[in-house]
Amino acid sequence: MFFLILFLNLSKISDQPIILNLNQNKAVVFQEEDFVKNRESFLLIEQNNISAEVILIKELNGKTLFAKNTFISKPIASLTKLMSAYIAYLIYKPDDIFIFDEESINQEGQVGNFYIGEPISRDQALQASLVASSNDAIYLLAKKNYLKNFVSLMNQKAKEFKMNNTYFVDPTGVSKDNKASAYDLYLLTEKIYSLAPEIFNLTTLEKITINGKILWTTNLLLPKYKNIFVGAKTGFTYEAGECFLMILKFEKSPFINVILLNSKDRFSDAEKIIKALKVYYGG
């Protein structure tokens, strides 16, 4: 059996991502046994088979395995909610209660079927925002602190995290002007996971129940790969395309951050990368 493999000499990797072009016409062909023998020097990615415009595969606090267009600022859709959730986590208490109003309910999407006057705690709102990607819930949290102030805190935190190609205009991600680079999203992932891992822990839930209503995860790969998902967030708008951020952990691997922006099929892209990483780290 033959695989198309993009050559990656890990011994030469620095702290900066190595830019590789997945659309190049040439690829080195190896036999399967060659790949196994050289797994410390190769990362298997099938030629022209990843649709995402932006790709970053990087160990947390470690080496970069694969990178494409990682410093370009792009719309990030609901990946925005990672920063929104982090800010809400910092400024509110777990049992703080919020009441849905008309403005929050009228946000794009109907996730959760919340109604005007319905109470929700901070942690329930975070669950709805991160698991089911509820715009209503994250907007409600942001509005409580005055929307402009909340978004300002998001941008201040981005500067503090040295996310130099990031700018937020709303807490939900519906705006095409919410932009970040993949490398900035890696920095955000690294910070949140080290300072507030509870946020990513929420994203490993397949479903949640809030006020008697069941909300399901937007991560369709979670049931199949639950044992390796440490965290994940999806996003989609027409401007951003399909977006997907993951933290993965295999038995013999460190924690790995995978970021896909403007994908045509994020779950197909992600599954191919998961399979390649499983081979690379020996299961």
C-alpha cells in the first residue's frame, strides 16, 4: 500500500510554524513500511485532500507539525465564543443568574429554544454557548456587563495574550469582522487550557440539559473519538466557512492543537488529520 506523504523534517522545526503548501503538484511517495520506520521525520497528510484554507497542527507548548496560512487574519465565526466564554468565566460567579430578554432571544439561531424571562446560571449559559454554540446564551452573558464593555475586555485580553492578528466586534461570532489568525487561536487555546481548563472540559460533553431541555454538541466527531478529545469548538458563517478547533491527546502523544479555518468539510478534514496523528504518534 502506498501513501502520498508530505515530507516534514521535524529536526529542523523551530518555534515558528513551517508553511507547507498542500496544493503543490509534487509529493514524495513512500511505502507504508518506510513511513513506519521514519515516523519521527514524517507526518502523513494525503495530497490535496484537506479542504481548509488555513491549517495549524501544533503541540501545546511544543513543536509545530503542520502549518498553512497560519498568520493570516480570517473570520472565525463561533470560535469567537472561546474568548467570550473565558471573559464570562472571569467576571461572573458560577451561580450568578441571568434572565433572557428579547434582545438576547433575537440573536441569530434558535439553539436551546430559550424564552423571554427564562433564568439561566453562568455555568449553564457557558454550557449552552460552548457545547451547542448558542448565540442567545453567550450574548446574554456579554450584555449583562454592557456589550461594548464586554467586547472591549475580549480585545484587551487578546492583546495581553499577544494575539496580534485578532479583533472582536461581537461576542457570538456572527459578524464577519470577528477575525483572528490560526496562530492567535493557538495562543488563545494555550492560555485558556492552562488558566481555565474547565472551559474546554465543557466542550467534551455530548449533550447537556438546561431547564428540562436537551442541547446536543455541534462536534459531530465527538462520539466516535471521545477518548482523544480534550476540547473542541466549531464555527460557521458564510464568510468564515466551516471552522474547527480541537485539542487532542493520544496515548503516546502530548496535547495537540488542531485549527482549521474556511474548510469545505471540517469533519472530513479533521478525521483525516486525526488518523494521520494516530499513525504519527504510534497510536
